[in-house]
Amino acid sequence: MKLFSLVALMCFSYSWAQAKNIRQLISVEQQGWQNLVQVQAKSKEDFFKLSISHHGELLESNKDALTVTLNLTDAQLEKLNNLGFDITVADSWKQQRKAQLNQLLDRKLTKQLTGIPNYPCYPTVEETYADAEQLATDHSTLTEWIDVGDSWSKTRERGGYDLRVLKITNQSVTDEKPVLFVHSAMHAREYTTAALNLAFAKQLLNSYATDADTRWIVDHHEVHLMFQMNPDGRKYAETGVLWRKNVNDLHCQSSPGIDLNRNFSYFWNSTDGVGSSGDACANTYRGPLAASEPETEVVEAYVRSIFSDNRGESDSDAAPLDTPGMHIDLHSYSELVLWPWGHDYDPAPNGPQLQTLGRKLASFNDYYPTQSTGLYPTDGTSDDVSYGELGVAAITFELGTAFFQSCEVYNTQVKPDNLEALKYAAKVVRAPYKLPAGPDLLQLRGNTSSHPQILPGDTLSITATADDTRFNNSNGDEPTQDITAVSLFVNTPPWQMGTTPIPMTASDSSFNSGVEAVSAEVNTTGWALGEYVIYIQAQDSEGNNGPVSALLVTVNSNQSPLADFSVTCDSLDCHFDASNSSDDSSIESYQWQLSDGAQLTGVTANHRFVESGSYQITLIVTDDRGATGEQSMMLEITAPNQNPEAEFSVSCEHLSCTLNASSSTDDTAISSYDWQLSDGASLSGQTVSHSFSNAGSYSVELTVTDDAGANDVRTRSITVKAKSSSGGALVWFSLMFLTLIRYRIKY
């Protein structure tokens, strides 16, 4: 790290845990800048390895361009140079960041009432705790809001915060329950993590009454959520500075704090200084001792209290494959799903199973799944205690594409995609080393509804899709198998004693594929009035059972309406007609959901699609007693082909010209560019060059043809001039010289 003058040290020798002045925090960030560089990765794999190994130095990245902007020490810069990376100075980033920091001083003018300034989608520490406490109050039989320890500032009586966990489970269900532990915001500047964790809590609790999978997860599993692991540091980051560590100011005044994700004890300082720093001012400073920080100590103690030890003494000992429980550490950013080991290039003893789990989770968010070693190893990370010490499956998410992720990207991409991934993790936590290898159950319906209401004794027609292929194969292919069996269970999950499976059949009469549509007809004679949970589980040809998925069914005196509709289209314009829908009483509402985002209402509706493509159309009908029925179908929309528009530019230097048709457009794709010049030349290609023999005016004709055979022609006239001879220049110069001499003689 850079050395600071005595004057600088005096300027910053105040209590960091009580820092109030945004100017001081900005100055600290800027004085921490060393070698600000942009590194060009050679491949996608190297791009992600850079993002992993230099996460502490990460400032900006571009996955498409394979570039990473880093704040490096001299030693780190030399190491990357020796590895052959193309490295340039990041002047553009530096200027942009300076402008951003200057803008922070004007935030006092903001009228925003909630959330981090300029980022209203991210609750502050206080708002996070208030929301969690309200959830605990509103769902008292499903939650417990637990004080598990104190932050560094609070242990020093400098303010600070409690460290708290929201435990979610149905307290009236007392069977043995596996545990999912998710913690977030270990690194203060990673805005998305705490917000996502809180959104996960809200999803579990607010949809408990209506969503079947959420219902059985909360009934039969435990979900423990620590939203703010580093609340002291987060308060600094809420000002807009890129603060990473906690606020321990006992070891470095110029850049205080310990990197909590290098402070865990099991593999602390185990890589000879490669995987963490002994420099107290570094962003990856590991701390003076293993688990020296109260935040780390609290998490380690809590993890040991909720998980049993399932691994042997040797690093090569694998946990049994039926080991329950999972630990997820939410970080940002880089769009990664990571698993152990991080301190060693060799796979962990449970490496194959962790890889399967990681590839499955990455299928939801489309992140890059990989072991957490990058260009070089790391040590003292959070999975040390969970997997390293106890053998519990451990996964790290690196969310999104920025530390201060825009709310638009968070709300439309990061949150919805990763909520699905977290929900899947909660489903497989009973056996995370086994269940992800098995088939998933999708599109569960009973009598075409996601929550059917039936009369006692009615036949319940259940349909679903079993899928053994849902993995992210961007970093190696996961083996898949054919579906061999699918079973359903009424009101009792398959892992409990006394369950009676009801077999489902393949819709094509044969289980011979990795994806199978399945169905079953269930006789409900003798079923009492009330709500039922239908559990469904599939198995593949390797004997892998997948996770359970469920369907809620209500038996009462009202029957769900039957949704039925037809579609007629003329090019992009479509008419939807639900008049064939029926009910035992009357249908009160018709709602149409289109996969292009359109929401329509009414027994009939019209919609114009923007472009050709495949669209899912879903009709939901609701009767006068609140029962719903739904139907979905895929619709292929094909717009008539439009003629392309030919356009081009010309750039000439003397007799040589470049003709560029890249400004030509088409509704699909242009397949050919043909040029005809009036000097007789014929050329082809989007950009072409031609040298004319003589100066003069010429006609240039461009014909573009699209992939459907439609074409367009554009003609322009151009004039080219020959290069002036050097003799002409000499004559001109001589005349000017003689004129000057005559002028001097005359005057």
C-alpha cells in the first residue's frame, strides 16, 4: 500500500467508527487509489478468474469486452504483467469516479424519503432491521427475530448495531428440519445483497398462504437469514463511497478495517500470503488473528450452533452424501456461482456434488458456475466454517454487474432471477449433495389450475413436466438422464413414514427422455372439505430423486372454473376469445397475461405484438366465489417480411473510395450487398473499396437483399478528383514568390 505523510495521518487520526464527514470518507477512498488499470482478459474463463482473485481490488468490469478495472498494488500489477495480460491505465474510470464523488457532496438536496440516497430500492441498515422486525410481528407463528451478537463498533461502545437473524419456519410443525442459512452484506459496498436477502424473507412469508412450494418449505425446513453482517461498514457505504471492510481502526488509520471474508478461522492465512493480505491497510487485510473480528466470530458461532459436524479431520474427508443443510453467502458482483475449495486448486472432497448444485443454481440466474479459486487461491473465507469445518454444502453468489447496481437492473434482473435460485436452494436443503442431480417438476396444474378448487369426489386431473436437463453448462456439461418415474403424494411429503405414492404416467406413454410431460387422475372420494398439499417427485435412470414440487388443492362446495380460449391472428394483430370458459356458477373476471409483458382483461381482448416470435398466452378466470382456473398456450407470431432499406456512405481520397453500407436496415437480416459502379465494376460486401482510373463523376448503385429475398436499391452520384501533381504546386509557389518580390520593389 502507499505510504502517507505525517500530515495526512494527522488529518485522518480520528475515530473511524464515528465518522460523520462525507468529505473525509471521500478523501480516504481517493488516497487508497494506487495503480488504477484496465486489464484485458484473454478469454471468458480468465475474465472470471480475474474477477474472483481480484475481487478486493475490483472497480468495474465488462463481461462482453472481457475487461476488468482494478486498483492494484505494485506487486499485484507486476504479477499480472508477468502473466501476460494486456494492461492500460484506467484514466476514464478515474475521471468518472471523481465526478461521482463530487456529486456526493450535493446529496443533502435529495428529497428521497427511503432507501440509500439515489438508490431507493436498497433499504438502509435501520430500514432493513425495521422491515425484518415488522415481518416477525406480522408472522409471529412463522418467525423468530434473534439477536446473535454485536458489530465491532458496538463492542467498543461507539454506537454500532446488533447482528440479527430472522429465523423462518412453522413453529407448529415439530419434525426434524434441515437448515438453510443465508447471510449478506459482509462487504459493505455490495448494495444488492441485503436487499435480495430481505426480499427472500418477504417472499417466503407473504406467499406462505398461497404458494404450495413456499408452504411446504416453511412447514418442513428452517430458513435463517442474516441481512446485515457488517452494518458499521454498510453505514459508510450508504454515503456512496466504495467501503469494503468493517470499521476496526486499530491497525490502520489511512484505510481502516478488516476484510471479514479473509478473517474466518479454518483456513485463515493458509496460502502463504497469496489469498489474503498481511498489510493492515489493504482491502483484503486478513486481520491480526483468525476470527479476530466480532462479526466473524458471531457468524462462526451461529453456523456451528445450527449445523452438526459431518466431515472428518482430514481435508480430504468428504461429508456423507445425505448431509443436510446449506450455507449461502451473498456477495456482489461478477455474475458468479462459486463453491469450495477457494484455498486450493484441487476440487473439494464433495466437489462433484457441489459442482452439480452450483450448475443447477446458476440455471436460474444464468451466472458462471465455477470453483472459487481464480488465478490464485484465497483463504479465510466464509465457507471455511460451514464446508471446511463442518462439511455443510456452501455456495457463494456474486450478484449482478456493479457494487452500486442500478435499481432498474436490480428489480428486473438481479432480484427475480436470484429469488428463484434461493427458493430452489430452500427446496433441496434436505439433501443438497443428492437432490440437484435429480429431475425438477415444473408447470404443476390440477384441472388446468395452479390452485384448483374441486367438489368432494371429483376426479382431480394433475399434470406436470419432469425435467432432468436444467443445468447451466457454460463451464462444462452436467450429465443428464432419462426420466424413469414420477410419483405424487397427498398431504404427506415423501420423506416421512407412511406415505403412499400414486404413480404418474408419461403423456406419450413411455419414459424415455430427459424431459417428460406427466399426468395422473386422482379419485377424491372420501376427501373431507379443506386444503390439501399434493407433493410430486421425479426420478431419473441413475436413481437420482429430484426435489419435491407441490400443488395446493382445495376441496369445497365450489368448483374451479374451466379456462378455455382461442386465438386468431392477422400478422402481428391478435384477437383472444375466452367465451368457451365455463363454471358451475358464474365467471366474474378474465385476465390475460402475455409473455411480452402485456396485461389484458375481458372475455375478449385484442393485442398487437411488436415483432415476430414465440409468446406464451395465459388466461386466468375467476368465479364469483374466488376460485380460479387457468390455461396457457404458446403462440407463434410471424410478421410479413418488410423490404430492407439500402443506405450507404462514401469516403474518397483522390481516386480511391470506400463504400460502406452498414447503415442499411432490415426487419430480419440482410444477406447480401451488391454494388454496381458506372465504370463497369461489380463488388459485393457490406464495406468495399474501389480505385477509379480517372477523375470524374460516377454512379454508384447498391442493392441489398434480406434473408427472405426482398431487396432495395439506392443510387448515388459521386465525384472523384485526381491527386494534384508536385509540379503544379511548384508553379503556384513560384508565382506567389514573384508577386511578393514585385510588391517589395514597388513599395
